[in-house]
Amino acid sequence: MATTDELKHFGNNLKSLRTARSWTQDALGELAEVNPKYIGELERGERNPSIDVLWRLAAALRVDAAELVGDELTRLSRADLIRRVGEELERQSSEELRTWIRLARSRTRN
């Protein structure tokens, strides 16, 4: 079961994606075959969507389902991600940087 914060985060993502398209809850509801009242409840973080509803909303919005449940990093371009990594690395100690490098190397070997 998702936490209250996770539901609010999902709801904010859903609303942001919907309003970026200048769609009403009714318009999204029609496209996703979801009751507009239910979309409002999702956007307010009051309801936990089923996997079926999640997929239908993502398809209607033409986004990956991960974008609906992901954090702000999900929507960043590659260039913005590289910039953010650089900013994070600047704050790290030398030992923490070594750990980052070891982690990155282990991920690329798999």
C-alpha cells in the first residue's frame, strides 16, 4: 500500500501531466476510460490507483507509467541529469567520490 506522501506525489504528477496538455479531468477521464471524479481523488492523493488504471492513464497521457509514479528526475533530459550528477558530485568528499565511481563501475559491468 502506498504511503500518503507517495499518493500525493502520484497525484501531483498526474495533475501536472494533465494540465500541461490543457486537459480537464473530464477529458482525461474520457481518454483513459476512468471516471473524472476518480481522477480528482487520485490528483488529491485520496485514492490508490489499480495497476489497470495506472496503465490506462499513462497510455492516455502518452507517457511511461514510471513517469506517473517517478520523481522529478524521471522527466529530466540527459543533459539535465548529467548537470545534476555534477552538482551532487561537487558536494561529495574524496572518499564518497571513490564510492560513486566504484558503484558506477559495478553497474556498467552487469
